[in-house]
Amino acid sequence: MGGGRGTARQYDLTPHLASGQFPHRFGCVFKKVDQRIVTHAPTVLGQLHGLANPHRFMGFASAATPWCMALAGTLLIAGLYGALFAAPADYQQGDSARIMYVHVPAAWLAMAGYSGIVIASAIGLIFKHPLADTAAKSMALPGAVFTALALITGSLWGKPTWGTFWVWDARLTSVLVLLFLYVGYMAIWEAIEEPTRAARAAAILALVGAVNVPIIHYSVEWWSTLHQGTSVLRKDGPSMPWSMLWPLLSMAFAYQALFAGIVLVRMRSEILERRLRTRRLSLGEEAP
Amino acid sequence: MRAFWGLVWRDTVLAARIGGGFGLGFGFFALVIALVPLGVGPDPETLRQAAPGLLWLAAILSVLISLDRLFQADFEDGTLDILRLSPMPLELMVLAKVLAHWLTACLPLVLAGPLLCPILGLPVEAMVPTGLTLLAGTPALSLIGAIGAALSVGVRRGGLLIAAICLPLFAPTLIFGAGALKAAVDGTEMLTPLVLLAAQSLFALAIAPWAAAGALRVNMT
């Protein structure tokens, strides 16, 4: 099919990734590939500093993972103490409002995870950097899990507050569609076997989804106000007292540290898997 | 430009002569609609309440099942490679194929879909709004669907992948399509949702050819 491996677009960086001897600045790799990228790559990737090198990244990731997890654990314990004991119960909802401390950070992370995928996908598409593709892929499953967690905790909160587990409220519906977008994104990674190709296809889908997320959000808002406008979500974000705010922030940072730790672990295993794959392929080629 | 219209003509003729063409998509649409009363019950009031959403859901499903042949057949027999080598930009090629898909899969729904209104208990006056909303919204379905079809070209079980990719992205079109039709049935103002529906089609026209062409380049390695 087509011109095969040699053409600029299909240039596969996997062998470099596999050998671990990745050139620090990408100029030398891209020089053969695409003149246009050479002009940008050293400066921009230079700003992304040395971690763009997968070999250095592996070192950084294995060192940073325990710190992320420890930070997540500490903040989680502090936040849970604050949420369950220190913070006052809501004057209207009583103790059920404490679900907020596990629900709101998950919902934030659901959005942040998709934004992360979009940013990493854009970097991967523009600079054809395999590490960005790996980052995007690794964020998908944790992001989807946190989205599902936001939906589940939200419906558990909805039962005592609204009297029902689920309403087709604007925000609930758009988060549900976001979960489906995550699923579609992961499905494309599963369906296409070759990593480089899957990365490009998934990145295109992520960007198309990013364009559509605001449209979906506003269309759903419009749709839900047409049908029912009674169940309005509580809007007490900044007007929250400090005693309720600090456990929330602590939990939010704990979730984010946990997310970062999980993504780092997944990225490392993904890189190792790719190395293994390349070794297998090269062994297969050598065999008669 | 001659190549563009030539490709539109070729795809339309191919679709018309192979695989049922104009009739099949509409046949599926009519079947889905006809099965609804068997599941929901024959009560006219219930059916009328649900009719706008059902008509639009059936339209989305019948577009969805026709999408997997949009690029796949030409990919398998190598036509897509030849088209890619031609001087016509890939984006324009995508647009031509989308136009042919719309003519064969959506235009029959626009023209004949309103005929099914009485089955769902809608008044005869609802026929024109039904056709109008389908006319304004189905281009968005074809265009967004082309992205999904291009992303899953050459993928095993591509049909499932198309559904997983496209259905969430179809949500706004469904909302405004059914919303406009419901407004027309209820006798309220339908212009705003109809214009927003058309806006979605135009917006999809602005991004889909580029996204689909990019996806084709990726998948034709």
C-alpha cells in the first residue's frame, strides 16, 4: 500500500524508542524526515526539556512515581479527615453533602484527563513524538475511570438530594457523553494494532472530540432546559467556607497526584511493551 | 472540478446499482419505525410524543449502517490508493464521497421519511417540518460519519468502531433535529433549533473533510 516505510509521514520512531538510545534533541532524527519540523523541533522540544528523551523519561518516571503516590496518600488521608470529621455538615443536606469531597475532584479530573489527552495528541500529531502518543494513551483509561467515578458518586449523591439516582440534567448528560468519547478513544487504540498508526488515528479522534465537547455541552444544556429546568446543580463553589474548601482542595490534589502516578506507571509499562514488541519484530525478521 | 463531480457520479451510480442503493437505507429506516409500535404499544398519544425522537434515531441508525462501506470497499479493491495518487486533493475526494453518500443514504430519508409521519400518529402538517429537519441535519451525520469511517478503514470489526466513534458525536444533531421537529409538532417556534441544526451541518462541513482525509492518510500506510 502506498510508498511504504520510507516516506516522511510514516517514519516510525519505535526503533529509537526500543534501543533506548534516543537522541536528546530531535533535530538529528528529523533531519532526514521533514525539513519543516527541523526548524521547530530543537527550540520547542528543547523547552519540553530533556524528558522528551524516552530513556531519561524512564528514569524520571520511576523516580517520580513513589513521590506521586506518597503525596496522593498523604493528601487523601488529610482530605478524608477534613471531609468526614473536620468540615461541618451542610445546613440543608446534612452529612450527605460530604459525597462532594469524592465527587467534585473526580469530575474535575474527568475534564482534565480529556484535556490532557487532547494536548498530548496535538503534540504527538505535530511533532510526531512517540512519548506524547504514549502519554495520551496512558491517560485514557484513568480518565475514563474517574469520569465513571464522577457519574457514580454523583448519582449516589443525587438519591438523597434530588430523590433520584439519575436525571437527564445538562451536566450529567454531557459527562455521560464524555465517558462515551473516552470509550471510543480507547476502542481505536485497541482496534488498530500498529502503535504508530493507532496513535495518529486516536489523536485525530481526540482533536475532533475536543472540538465537539463544547458543542455537546451547550446542545445538551439547551435540550435539558427545554424539557425540565427544576433540578439545578448547587452553585456554591467560591462561596464555600474555608473549613469545607480545604478538604475539597486536598482531595482534588490527592486525586491529581494519584492520576499522575497511575499515568507514569502506565507510560513506563507502555514504553517497555513497545520495546518488547520491537525486539520481537526484529527477532522475527532475522529468523529464516 | 470535473474529477470531483465524476467521483460523485461514480459513487452514486455504484451505490444505486450495488447493494440496494437508494431503497435499502430507506427500507431500514421504515423497518425501524414500523417496529417501534410493536415495542412501545399502539397508543397513538404515546407514539406521537415519542415520534420526533424516533424518526431522528431511525435516521441516525440507517446512516450509521451505511457508513462502513463509505471508504472500506474502495480501500479493499485499491481504488482509494489510485484516488490518493490523483492530483485531486484528498480533502476534496472525501467531500465527493460524502456528497455521494448523502445523496444515496440521506436524500431518500429526506424525501420519503415524511411519509411515515402518519404511522407514528403525527398530523399531515408535520410532514414538511420532518423533511426540513432531515434536510438540515443529515449532512452533519454524513460528514461526521465520514470521520468515523475514515478512522476505521482497514480495521477489523470496523463497523463497531464506527458506532463507538460516531454515536457520541451525533448527540447534538439528534438533540436539535428531534428538538426542531418536536417544536413543529407542538406548534412552537421551530426556526431556532432548525437554524442551529443547519449550523452544525456547516460546522461539520468545515472540519470533517480535513479530519477524514488525515485519518485516511494514517490508515493507508
